[in-house]
Amino acid sequence: MNVEHEKAWRSLADWLHNHVEKGPDGQTCVQVGNRVPDHLKIPWQLNWDQITHEQRKDWIDQLPDWFAFHTSGHTGKPKRWLRRKEQLLYETHMLAKLCRVAECDAIYTFSPVHHLYGFLFAVLMPVFKGIPIHYLTLGTPTSQWGKKPMIVTIPAALTELERNMESFRTCDQVMVVYSTARLPKTGRNLLDKEVDFSLLELLGSTETGYIAYRRLNCEKDGELWNLAPDMDLVKGGRGKIMLTVTGDRLAYDSAGNRLLTWNTGDIISVYDQNRFFLHGRENRIVKMNGKRINLDEIEERLKGFLPCSDLACVPLECEIRGEDYDLLVVRKHGYPLEVDEIRRKLNNILVSSEQPRQIHIKHEIRRTDTGKLCMGKVLE
């Protein structure tokens, strides 16, 4: 083990083994969202394939009984949720099988390790399966992916992958795993390239873990989502309903009480007991003049049309239309975009009922480290 790998090993061990506190029933608990070592916030790697099976098993056996994660805070103050070690290991096993990790030679992840999604892929899966892990940060893409990499992504990372397609020319196949927000167009763009990309999209949350998945291809969006084998829909029925699930992997509150059900805030149409169509987030759909507008879809259309470095549609209440939204735009360097010019451009792509109430030019748009809007601060 070289010096850099030794640092990563010691940082992980110190974080997860030495900074524990009392959890439910007096058992050990580690605050995953707190005290993340600085060395794990910058690019690092660890070759778990060079560590014996016995060492890896011992490392897992010594993990605390409970793990505390926090929601991202994009809709308010972050909330703390607990998960048992057994829950996390079982979820890791399911995801490893789903992602076909046995066919990959290394995992590369952009997802922060203090979030559940990032923790499962960057910490547990590599040690569980004995596979090298490379943690990457935005702006520092690698040019050496190996022959069969698995790349765990967040929204902004997809853009970096598309910009660096030449770096994949020597790959035999590339498994891209995506979660945390609606899949942007850049995700599907990867599938149109000459490189053999496969894209697995996961639906889940801090409260539930992995709920469902879909494998994407180059055809039009609309594939069915497949429910995780240990999850059940609380109710079915015709028409559009809220996605509410139940299952043994649901999180515990700080007192150690496990959730029995969880409403994710997603709107779905049930196809059968194991599959559904996903229409969008409840808080991302506004009804303006009797017409439902999906703000995620509006954003996706505008990103390919407006010359800007970032933009966001922010839902709000309106005295005139009841519900409305404002458009935030961050100028691209060297392109002095003004509000009047943006409004003229919008008239060419959005019908009158889809137009934003106001347009704001911003220096930056406040987002979480996984790319979600910080809703409580976004209009500041």
C-alpha cells in the first residue's frame, strides 16, 4: 500500500471506527454527515483488491452498529436519520448485483461520501466486493479509467464526462450510475456516443435508501421504473398518485423508531405491482392558468437554448395565478446576457402560459453539494 492509499485507509478507519457515540439501545453510532476528514473531501483512491478478504471482513465487522445520515437541506434544515449496519450491507449487496460490479475493474465516484448514495458506492461497496475505489471531485476528471469502469455520478459530473469523451476511447465498456436529481439531457447524450456506455438510474432518498431503478437507452424517455425487491407500494390505483413505499430498509429516527411508510414527494402512475411511470416531483410541478407545468422539463429545454453557465426555475406562490415560478440565470463568461434579451429568447421557445413571472440575473445559484437547489436561500 503506497503513501496515498495509506492516507485514505487511515482516514476511513479514523472516521468510521474512532469517532463513534452512543446510538439507540446504547449501541455504537457514527455521524456520517459530520467529521468527514479533509483528506476524503479531495480526490483519493484505495485499492481494496490488494487487501485480503480476511482484512476486509474484519474491517466490516468492526463498523459501528448505527450510521447517522442527514438530508441534503435543499428544502430546509437538514434532518438526521439513522440506519442499521445490516440495512446498509444488505442494500450494498443489492446495488452491487444491480450494477453488475463483478464486471467492472474499478469504481469512480463523484458523489460526496457523507451522503447515503455516495457512502454506499465509495465506502461500503469497494470493501464489500474487493474493488479499487477512486473518489473524484468536479473539475479534476481522470484520463485513465481502466477497461471496465463504473462511474457514480451527480448532475454536474455528467457534463464533465461528456466534455472528456476522448478519455474513454480505450474502455471496453462503461457503466454510469446516476441518482440525486432528475436525469439531465447530458445523461442520454452519453448513450449516443461511440463508446459502449450503459446507464443505470436510481431513485431513492436518505429516508428510504434505494427504491427503484431503470436502465436507459437511446430511445425516448419514458421507461418504466422497477421497484426494489424489498420495497412495496403502499397503494396502487389508476391515474397519478404519490409514491409512498414501505419496507424493512426505511430509516430510523433519532430515538430508534423505524419509519413504517414514506411519501417521497414523487408523482407516479402504477403499471403493475413492481413497476411504475415517474412523472416528476410534486414540488416541481406548478399549475398556471389551469395548465400543469413541469419545471424540470422547462429547465432542460432552456439549458439547451440559453447561453448561460447555470439556470434554475424556482416555484412560488402568486396572487394572480396562484402558482408561478421565477427564472434564475447565471451569465456565461464573456456573454453579457440581459433580462430583456432573455425574455425575447424565451418567447421563441415557451408559450405564454409557460413564461416565468420574473427573470433574475445571479452571480451564482445556491446549490447543495449534490447539485440540488437550496430552496430556502435560492432567491437571496
